[in-house]
Amino acid sequence: QVQLVESGGGLVQAGGSLRVSCAASGLTFSNYDMAWFRQASGKEREFVAATSGGYFYYADSVKGRFTISTDNAKNTVYLQMNSLKPEDTAVYYCAARLGYSGSPYYSTHYPYWGQGTQVTVSS
């Protein structure tokens, strides 16, 4: 079965950088769209970034600061986060879906999820 395992979260000061990773197994990685969502305490889960069909998508709040990338040889998707702000504090989730399954922005379009990794940005 499909498994997604995130790693790399932690505590960082505002203005700093962090990279989170998501290792996927049980799927043909190149056939899947990969995405990152996040959920802050007391808030709804929100879209952060996705890759689909060779294109990259970002939430306005992270555009220019975050970069999503994939390594097909390692079945891994990364989220490089720069210029972090306290409002980026959240649990970050990796998600996967079979490619070309509609809009990449909606969490309901992704059937596979990781367990999440906490990212905390201190002011």
C-alpha cells in the first residue's frame, strides 16, 4: 500500500530556513502528483505547494519563499522553506494522488497522506 513518511521538521527562528522531506513507497512515484499541506493549531488544513504534470503550484502566502521539488530516484518530495515567518508554524503534511486528477489545490483530491511533521518558527 502507499505510504508517505515525512521528516525534517523542527524549530527555527524567523528568517531562517528548513527543508522537510517525504519518502514515498508502494507507488510508481513518477505517475503521482505530490503536494504539501499544512495545518496550524485551531485552523483548517491549507494548501502549500504541489507538483503536477511537470508544473508547480504554490499558495500565495509562500510564493517566492518555498520551493517544492522531487527526486524520482529516491521517491522523495521536498519542501524547501526560506525566509520563514512565525505564521508558517504548523504541522506539514505530504499528500499524493494519481496524476492529472483535477485541481491540485484541494485536500479532498488527495487520497494518500503522511503523518505530518511539526514546523515551529519562533519570533
